[in-house]
Amino acid sequence: MGAPLTPSQTVGPFHHIELPYGDGHLVAPDTPGARRITGRVIDGDGAPVGDALVEVWQADPSGRYHDSADDRDLPLLEDFTGFGRVATAADGSYELWTLTPGAVLGPDGT
């Protein structure tokens, strides 16, 4: 039994010239505490998707988002935006470097 399938999506109206992919690194690989995340995007038939765009948005190590709406009294890692974007390789693989996010409260405060 494999992982559950994610919903299919149509191609969006944006092209990489308008939304640069970047290298997927939220931090440099040599940053203290950096974590490497790798994965592979495949289609419903198990074939690699070599033109997918993987985006991540996460809290910093204290659990705070780099967003004006997050005004909690937690330290903010100023140079860490928590956002990264990377294109998959021809074999569907991707790699990004980030920091382990801190705990974040859910919508109901739990």
C-alpha cells in the first residue's frame, strides 16, 4: 500500500519567468542546524514529473512566521523568510535546505 494520492491540478497561468524558481534553499547548506529535505514528484501512473514546482512555507525555529500577521511575542529569525521554491529535475527529484520549524498553534489554539 502506497501513500495516498494528492489531487490533480491543471497548469497555472504563471511561467517561471514571472515566478523565479530559485534554488529551493531557505538557508545555506552550511548553516548551523540546516536540514536537507529531498523528494520526488510522480504522476498517477508513477512516472516522474520533471517540470513540477515544489513550494514550502514554514515557521522559523521558534515557531513564528515571517509575516506581519504573526505578531506573537516570540523571537523572529530576521534572515529566515520560511519560503522556498524549487523545480523538479527530469527524474522528478528535488532538494531543499531549511531549518526545523518550531511548534505552531492550530486555529483553535491547540
